[in-house]
Amino acid sequence: MTNAEDNMINYLRETYATALEIPEEMVSPDIDLEAEFGLDSLQHRLVLTKAGERWAVDLGRVESPATITVRSVAQLLKDAGATEQG
């Protein structure tokens, strides 16, 4: 994993932890956020909106991954054209 990928993963971990009101340490890159922490669609959409603004990509019509993990959302951002910031 590159430094830029680490930065994206860390940003998403922090943002999901804030949305879920849990410690960031609990949000690993591969944990199912819906199953483990009860992430709801509004919380997920708020994180996507912030991430889309940060990486200047339009995620408005993007379909969320079947299993929402930090890693799957990072891939969604990359697929939408996000350029990783170091």
C-alpha cells in the first residue's frame, strides 16, 4: 500500500468513526461497518459526501459496495476517479 492509499484509508477510518461515534481504533480497514457497528445509510452517505468533496469526485449516483468496509469505500473512490493525495 502506498502512502497515499494509507492516507485515504486513515481519512475514511477517522470519518466513519466520527459518524458512528466510536473510537477510531475500532474501525479496521476490513471490518463490516453495517454488521459490526450498525452503520446506517444516512451515516454512510455523509461519509461519502465528505470523501467526495475531499477528492473532488461525484459519488451521487455511485452504488455502494455490498459490504461496506473502509477498504471497499476507498476502492469505490478510486473507481470514481479520486486521485490519491499524499
